[in-house]
Amino acid sequence: MIKDIEVFTLHRYYIWANKMRTDFDDILKRNLQKTIPNGQFEIESNLYMSYWYAALYVVIEGWQELGLKDDKIDTFLDSPNISLLRRYRNGVFHFQSDYYDERFLGFIRDGIKCVEWIRN
């Protein structure tokens, strides 16, 4: 039986992931408005996107560990993107000596499909 405190705790991880998403979206907006230098955009957009993706995987882990169920969410979790996102998270939080490590490229290689999936 899932305890309310466990769901509340998972919500904390969701808030953290969502904060990275909103900061990432702000950087994208500032770039479109030309209010951020290109070098700063490159660094910060990659930072916030990577931490958002990694943090979102932690939310997925918690969801699965707690055995939570929701038809809409479970549809998204029945995707090969889950394993790609796990590898991306590992690349973010474990040093990779190769700048273009496959842990990063595997998830973003699919481009628009992965972006749509993660945003949904």
C-alpha cells in the first residue's frame, strides 16, 4: 500500500525536475528574444536541459518503485525512451570522458520524437 508521504516525497522530485524545465524554457525564450549571448545560451541551455532530463528520470524511477498507476502516464512509460533517458541521466551524473558520449547522443539523436515525448 502506497503511503501519502511517499507520493508527497515523489512530488518533491517532480518539483525539482519541473524547475529545471521552466528554467530551460526561459533560456530558450531569452534566446529567441536575442537577450542572451550565444555562448551563455549554449552553456545554460545544455545545463538546464540535461538536469531536467536527469531529474525527470528520477521521477519515473519513483513512480515505478511506488507502483503508481495512471493510464495516460503509463502510456508514456511504455516507451523505449525510458531506457535512453536512464542512460542520459547516468551520463549527466557520472563523469564521461568522451564529450559526445553515446549516453547523451542516444536520447537526443531521435530529435523531435524525444522532445515531444519528454514534454508530454
